[in-house]
Amino acid sequence: GNSVTQMEGPVTLSEEAFLTINCTYTATGYPSLFWYVQYPGEGLQLLLKATKADDKGSNKGFEATYRKETTSFHLEKGSVQVSDSAVYFCALTPNTGNQFYFGTGTSLTVIP
Amino acid sequence: NAGVTQTPKFRILKIGQSMTLQCTQDMNHNYMYWYRQDPGMGLKLIYYSVGAGITDKGEVPNGYNVSRSTTEDFPLRLELAAPSQTSVYFCASSPDRGIYNSPLHFGNGTRLTVT
């Protein structure tokens, strides 16, 4: 089956610290992988995506690389800001079917 | 460009009452989805639709109904509200799955409390 596993939160970091949020997946075939971000009181927004092995998605200083050999899509940022405080969701959609599968979300708080 | 619009933003229901959560999108997307988000549980798919007149169950459909009479609208109906349906509900849409890596576009959610 299809599933996404994210690291447990919450995560609290100081401003300018390095961020890693782990994500691993199980899927049939060759899924597309996504990171979504949810700011307080809002819906989820696409942060970045990767559609094939070894692709690197990037946006707003965040990066994630599609690693088929380890079935992972870890989110990284070199220097976090207070404005990055949000909940981050890893997700996949398989290349067959019509559904998206989400992890449970990781809450990030960045303190000045 | 409004994107995905959900109404109402907040609602309190008594046990046994009914209500409809509205969702409309102006991007001409064929695919629409309803999710519920419970604390620490991520997003669970309730129902989805691949086009007008076509709907299908997701992971947690019990207690809900949907219809898709137009491309734009995808309302979610709760017939007999129960405390277990207290949650935040998100509607989402995406372009045709022929482009299978298209992302989801989300509304801002409806926070529902059943007491």
C-alpha cells in the first residue's frame, strides 16, 4: 500500500539554526513526492515537489531530494527564520489512482 | 483569483443536527477532495471526485455524503452530527490527473464542533 511516515514533533529551533524534517514513504510504482506547509489558521500550501528519483525540489530556501534507494524525502533548510514557524506535511501521490497520502505533520516553532 | 473557497469558517452543531459544508473552486479543476484534520493525525480523505457527476469514498466516509453537480462545487453533507465529527475540514482541488504530479490547492478550512 501507500503511506508516509514523518518524524514526530514538535520541533523547536533558534533562528538561523539548521532544519531537517525526516520523511519516508511506502508506495507502489514511482510516486510523486511533496512537502506542504500550513500556517496557523490557513489551509495547506505546496512548498516543493519532486516527481522522479534524484530530483531535488526547492523553494524559499527549503530543499528536499527524492531518494528512491532509501525511500526518503527529507526536508532541509540551512537557516530558519521565525516566519518559518508552521506545520509541515510530507505527501505522495502514486502514478496510478486518484489519491494523495499525507504524513501526520511536524510542527516547527522558531524562536528569536 | 479566489482559488478554493470554503464556507463557513466556523460552526457549532448540536448532536443529531445536519449541515452542509460548501466548497467552490474557480480554477476549472476536475479533481476535488474533502479531508478532515484531527490533532496529531494528519489528513484523512473523506470523499473525492474526478469530475462532475462522479464521486468516490476515501478512507473515512461514514457519516458524510457528497455530490458534484458542477465542476466548480463539491459540498459535503453531515446528516446526523456526532461528537466524533468535531474536526477541521479542508476542501482541495487539482488539475486533471493526466498530469499526475499536479499538486493540491487547499481552501482555508471549516472548523466544526459538535456538542
